[in-house]
Amino acid sequence: MNTVTIAPKGNVISLTVDGNTSRFHAMWLRDNALDKDTRSPDNGQRLIALQDIPASTYISQAQLHPQQHPHTLTATFMPENKSLDYPLVWLLEHAYDTSCDPGKGWHKPCQTLWDNRLMGKLPEGDFHRVSTSTQALHTWLAHIARFGFAKLNNGPVKPLALTQVVDLFGHLRETNYGKVFEVKVEEKPTNLAFTGLALQAHTDNPYRDPVPTIQVLYCLESSAPGGDNVLVDGFMAAAQLQKEDPHGFDLLTRYCARFEYAGEEGVCLQAKRPMIELAPDGQLQGIRFNNRSAAPFSDIPFEHMAHYYVAYRRLGEIINDPALEIGFRLKPGDCFVIDNTRVLHARKAFSGSGTRWLQGCYADMDGLLSRLAVLDKAHKKTSQNITED
């Protein structure tokens, strides 16, 4: 049986649903009201400021309506004498009454950390199906959100086809490399990526702030021996470092590394961020690891520099461990999309006869997650309608 009780001062309610109790403050409930006077019915944005709500707000009455669908809580707020409805499902989704402290280095429950055992079943999709089926697109985007990457196979073999991939979820992000950049051997390369050399696993553009959060690499030619792509889950590497060396992990999250790129005329990009970045609540936010673009570190106190370098070295060793990497060779028309704040990518060396030509571009994760959220809502609505029918 579901119940609701009001604290003596009316500043808190306790809601018990299926035996689990969550508390909500009156001010929080009033600020997050769903009525048309508080939020625009057209776009969902809040119409009032916190200053418009009396600081003395309290709840005088609270009642559950189990006969309504969905089940609803009605609360009356004083001194406004305003009654507002809250679906129980919505309240439980936004409940914040928890004593669980996940500590540092936790990740979202929807994210799955991985190592080379993922080789048995790479997350991937078919270009035509993902382009024509919202269900296939939903599955493919969910792979990227969950694993930090996904392949997309059998696309058109033509220049700029990668822009069609970005159009599935977002918008191109232009940088000093252009809207689209060519990944092939140059006579005078402005970046080591434009050579046939092997590249250590890295994240792109750590010298940029904000860093591009999505990268797409699309294959147009692949007849040269070698050049296989390698991916590593940076969150898995960070978790392993934390397990082995908690203090070293703390140093890499607490102090900023510095990165710089000035490889072409008129460009000098500089940024400083922790190599392992955490949100204030300890959630893993991102990895910035790129030996080619590392500038002298000058933000670590003298007494911590030696151990910082020990942790930095060990993180690199973990990233280079074959047990953490997956590898594949792209065929013309294949591509992969990676979360550039989480997944590191590398390349095996290539040379000799034949050619290797990829095109690359950047986009942003917020667009991808927005598209996925819209598809999620549509999927849930369809499922609900089927259940009701």
C-alpha cells in the first residue's frame, strides 16, 4: 500500500511506494512543479524563477490518487494555497533521498566497461538499416552511449559520406582541420596522424577546450598492408589504475595536465585539464591522454610530481596492454564513431604498395544523446500504447 506523510512543519513529505520510502522537500517540489503556470506546455521550460516562490513555502495537504492513471500525488502549497499534481513515476525517477555515496571514479549505470573480450561481439550497425529504421538507429546510438563507440558498415564509398553519418544524430563541429579532414600520408604532415606511422592509443584534440566529444573515421580506400584500427576503453583503464594505485589515480584526477598543438601556421592551441576528469560528485567525466600533444606539466606540486609520473606511466602501460584493446580493419564504406572523452583510438603502422584513405570529422555527444533520448521516449510511448491495447 502506498502512503504519504507530511512532516510537522510541512517542509518535507515522505512518500512510500511498494515498501520504499523517499523524502522530498516542499521547496524542491514547488520549484519542479509540472503545471502550465510553472512550466511552458509548449517547450517544457520553467516560467518562474526561484525568487517567485515564497521562501516560507510549506505543504499543508498531500493526498495520493491510486484510482488515477498514472497514479498521482496532489500537494497543496502554502502560503500560495496552490494545489499541484505529481505522477508517482515521475517522482520516483527524480528521487534524491539516498545515503549511497559512490565515491570517486564511478560511471553511469548505462555505461558498460569493456576489454578485449568484446572482440567476440563488436557493437555495430548497417548503414542502410540505421539510415532508414528508427529502431535500428536507436539500437546503434544506444551502443555508442553504452560502450563509447560503435561501427557502421556498408556505407557509400564516396567522399563526404561521413557527413551522412553525423546527420543521423547531430551536427558537424568545424575545427582548424576543417569540417572534414583527410587521414592519409602527406609529404609534409602537419600532424603525425597524416603519416604511415603507428599511433599510440590516444584521445583527439586534448589541447582544445572544450574538446570535441564525438569523432567519426570513415574508410574510403584500404589496400595498403597494415593500418588496422585499435580501440581502448579509457574508463576501464582508469578503473584498473584506481584499483592498483588509488593515490596515483587521485593525483591524475586532482592536478591538470597540459596539452598544446602548434603544428601549422597560425595555430597555437593550448588547454589544461586533468588526465582523468571527474565531476564534483566523483563521476568519471573524461580521459585526456595523448603523448604526442603533451606539454610540460607545471601544475603538479613538487612533492607530488614523482608519484604523478609513476601513475602517468602506469596508465600508459594499462592503455597499451593488449588485454584491454580491440582491433579491426575497416573496409571501404565502413566507419566507426567514438566518444572522444572516453574511448582511445590507435593505429597500426602501414607502408608499401596500396593506399589507405580515411576521412574524419568531429561532432558533439550532446547531440547524439539528445537524439537517443527522443528515440527512447518514442519507444516507451509505443510500448505503453501496445500494453494498453
